[in-house]
Amino acid sequence: MPQKDYSSRTVGQIVADRFETARVFARHRIDFCCHGNVPFAEACRNRNVSPALVAEELDRLQSSPTASAPDFSGWPLDLLVDYVLKTHHRNIRSQGPELEALLDKVVAAHAERHPELRPVRRLFHEALLALESHLQKEEQVLFPYIYEMCRAQAEGERPASFHCGTILYPIHVMEEEHSHEGARFEEIASLTADFTPPEDACPSYRLALQQLQQFKDALHEHIHLENNLIFPRALEMEQFNTAKAE
């Protein structure tokens, strides 16, 4: 089967079209969320992996029956925001403190033999603080205006003016913060040998690493949805409204 031409596309665009392709990029540690704007071949080379090899894996996935992953590319903009709020924002706030408490327990029991656990706990604590600030900015500043634009479009009205002038500015801030969190969790992954438990790990230690990886994977989906779907569509909608008003 001939390969598709991915050379003209970014990693984020490929995943935006079909979210299941994220599994291929994750397997090769290719960043599809925080740096999803990197062209496909360049992103592969940055991880010392053959673009042809990754393209072949993508083609095999594309030819396989559709799995259970949501077709986010077909969702309306306001539904994507709903999903991020009700899935990712809620889960960060509910699961984050529980995981932090588990890490405290693991550090108390194992940090003497595994001192890398202390910076892991510190990094995760810093992540929760930064993410809470990040979520509040989205909920109080950016997302309400996206909802307003969607409402106005559905009702054939002109949306109210955004108090910052353009959503480009808060989006830039959100993307910068996404990059910081992506780097932070890459450091956690490095400290834990990609969340691999040592031989002497107790069940709580193993559970903590498993939940850290799940938290990171969910954060990657969260960032991908915003960087590669929600933000570009919102900017496009704002630009359309601005052009229409002129």
C-alpha cells in the first residue's frame, strides 16, 4: 500500500485529523501536543527515528478499522471546550491531589534507596500549582469568550468584544504554559526511567508510577486538543468575525 504524504503536515495536524495516531507518536516519544506545530519529518529526526518508518506505522493504523478513540476533528468547537472542562479540568483537580498524597507515602517509604523520588514529588507538586492557575485563566478569561463566539454564530449575531482586544494574547500565554508543563513531565519521565518501577518497588510505588504516566498521557491529550484544535478554530472564528465587521 503506498504511503500517504505526511511531509507537508505538522505532527499536530496529523493527530488532529485522527487522534489514534497519537499512539504512534507517543511510542517514538515524538511530541504531538506542546510542539505539535513541528513538521512531521523534522519531528521524527529530532527523535532520531526514520520518517519513513513512522509513516509506515501511521499508514498501517489508518488502514485498520476505526477504534474507540473519539473523532475530535469532527466535534463542534464548544463541544471540545465542554470536553476539556468536564474531563480534563475535573480530573486534574480530583486525581492530582490523590496522586500527590500517594507520592508522599512512596517518598516516605522509598526515598532513602531511591532519592530520585524527591524531585519527582517536588515537580509534581509544582505542576499542580501551575496547572490550577492555568485552568482558572482558561475558565475565567478564554473559554467564556469562545462560548460567546459560538453562541453568537449559532444565533446569527455579532459576538461581544473581547476585553483583551484579541484572544491571540491569552492563547499565546496558554501555549507557553503548555510548553512548561510538557517539559516538566518529560523531566519526571526521565527521573523515573519512563515510569518503570525498580525491582524492589512495593505495590504503592508501582501504582504511583502508573498513575503518573496516566496523568501525563491525559495532559498530552488535554494540550493537544487545545493547541491543535480549540485554539486554531477559535482564532479562525475571531478572524472571520473581525473581517465580517469591517
